[in-house]
Amino acid sequence: MDLDAFFCSVEENLNPDLRGKAFVVGGSPDGRGVVSSASYTARPFGVRSAMPTGRALRLCPGLIVVTPRHGAYGRESQRVMQILRDAAPVVEQISVDEAFLDVSDDPRPGEEIARSLRGAIDRSCRLPTSWGVASNKLVAKIATEVGKPRGLVVVPPGREAAFLAPLPIEMLWGIGPRTRERLQPLGLRTIGDLAQLSDSQLTEEFGPHGIDLAARARGEDDRPVEEGREARSMSSETTFARDVADGAILNAKLRELSDEVGARLREAGMAGTTVRLKLRWPDFTTLTRQVSLHQPTDQDGEIFAAARGLFERVWKPGRKVRLIGVGVANLGDRMRQLGLFDASWQQDGRLLAAIDAIRARYGREAVRRGARRGRGDGPEG
Ligand code: DCP
Ligand code: MG
């Protein structure tokens, strides 16, 4: 299952005037923001996720830009996921709006299960979803995409390769830009083109990885649907209106993004063991670094400390930064992990819960962290 134009659909429920209009949820074009989600009315103009908002506006004059409200999306995502968990014995959530369900023990046909859940989510959350029913995750995911929006595509067992064959090769999972560059000169356009190559051609072109690639192109996948195994993540990032080389500003932004990710994790009841830093330089090259923590965290201070440590290792004073981002990955349900935490963590947790409650009532600006001086807090150390 994957929600259709997820952030946009939530916004339409909050503001029905948006319904049927060309709009995106994303950052401001002045701030060089990017599109998070594009409404289906905007898509024929070529507007897509991850595209700079300025470019989206040029493609689609009159496009409405809505500022993201992550709290609302997190809450809606949780409601949808709960409906799925109530209905299926194993649910693997792979992103805020996507999940695999293992219904192999259910005597009903997969199509019937999907249809009934699509209706349930429509009725109780007023959100449109697309569904793919197949014998494995790879094919189910592609079937979901093929049917969008409000799709329900069933691939009967044994028909996996035939279903994939006519589809463009980019739809195959794990075909990144680098593999794609190699495919083009070979004249491979469809997934079927790839499936037809011989083992020797495959290893010659793609190395040992080539054999796996062809197996995937035939729709073979034996990964189980696993609860909470997938590295879910939550992140926040900012593209500066002008490139920033000032350590104090970068540090403050890092702090702000860490606080934001922490608040969203707590809102979703999740904690993670990996902290990631993302930096984009003015020439658009992007660097990501990550560090593993000993215990899962949803705490602003711990996230910031880890992100700052990473930042210090890769940033040299004076170097300009275009984008900065902080993320937490390897997420799990916090309640399950709570036993691991010590008393001081719980105290800090109570403080942050109080701050979250105040912010929820009076807005983000109501509580600001006081400036702290001391070791490790200044941009230059
Ligand atoms: N998202 C984001 N930045 C991206 C991609 C996605 O912030 N580059 C957010 C906004 C999306 C949500 O995650 O609404 C889900 O991502 P999807 O890729 O499923 O995109 P949509 O749900 O918006 O559209 P679709 O109907 O194609 O699934
Ligand atoms: Mg989606």
C-alpha cells in the first residue's frame, strides 16, 4: 500500500478549497525550497517530488505552494498504519506512507483484502491509497506504482515476469542513476529487455551484481515481510536562501533541525539508533555521514550532539553550504525500547514532553532553547 500524493491529500482534507487544484506541499521558492508532494492535477505539467519549487512554478504557472505541516502528516500516517496493523498479522512500514502486508494466511483473495482496506482508509481517514497484490514485495511495490492513483493492481502468481516486462527499466527497484547510465548505451529500455540478457552479458556489464539484477527483472524476490526490520527514518533539512559559510548560523540551524526531528519522533512514538548528517555544497555535490548510537534516541540534545560531531569532521571553517539536514534512522517503536533507557534520559524525556505539549498549544515559537555556552557548543569548538 502507498498513499496517493500523501502530504497533498492531508492538506486537501484540512483545506477543501485545494481539492482538484494544481498545488504542491513544499518549501518556498524564495528560500530555494523543494517540492515534497505534488497534487495529481499538477503532475501533467511535469511537477514532481524533490524538484526545486521555483522550477515547479515555471513548469506550472499558477501552482499553489503549501507549507508543510509535518505534525499532521505524522498523525495521519499513524492512523493509517494502525488500520493496517489491525487487519494483517505482519505489517512492514517502509516509509511515512508505505507499507507491506503479509496476508498469506488469510483465506480471502488478496484483491478482496486490498479493496476492503482501501475503503476503510477512505472512510475513516478520507485518504486515497493505491494497492499492489503480488507474491512478493518487489512486484507488489511496482504494481502499487503502476495503478496510481486509487489503483488496485493484482499480479497472479507465475505472471510476475510478464507483468514487469513492458515497464520502463527505471521502475525496477534499485536502479540508481549510475546503473541507469550503463543501461542507456546498451539500448535497454524495458524491464523485459534486461531480463533477456544472458548471464555472461550481465556479469560483463554489471559485475556479479548483474545476475541479481536480472533475477529482479524477472520479478524474483524472496525477502520476507518483516515487522520493523526496515531502516525507517525521519529527517529535516533546509536549503539556505543564500549559501552559508558562517559557522554560528550553521550550528544554530543544526540545533533547530535536531529539535525538529526529535519533536517529530516523539510525536510518532518512535526512536532510532542512527543519526545522519546531510550537507550539500554550492556545486550541488551532496555528502551524507552517519553514526550509530548505543541506544535508540528521540531526544533533541542527543541528536544534535551526534549531528554536530559529524559536522565537525566534514566542515572546514569558511566553506559554503547550500543545504543542511539532520535525520534519525533505524527507527523502532519507542515503547518497545523504553526499558533500555536510564533514569536521566527519562527526566530529560519528561522535560521535552512538556515542551512538545506547550508548542502544540501555543506554536513552535512559544518555547525556545536558551543559548548555552560552553564546550562543544560554539561553531569553532
Ligand atoms: N516526500 C518528501 N520528499 C520527497 C519524497 C516524498 O518529503 N522527495 C514525502 C511527501 C510525500 C510522502 O513523503 O507526500 C510520500 O512519498 P511518495 O513518494 O509516496 O509520494 P506521494 O505520496 O506524494 O505521491 P504518490 O501518489 O506518487 O505516492
Ligand atoms: Mg505516496
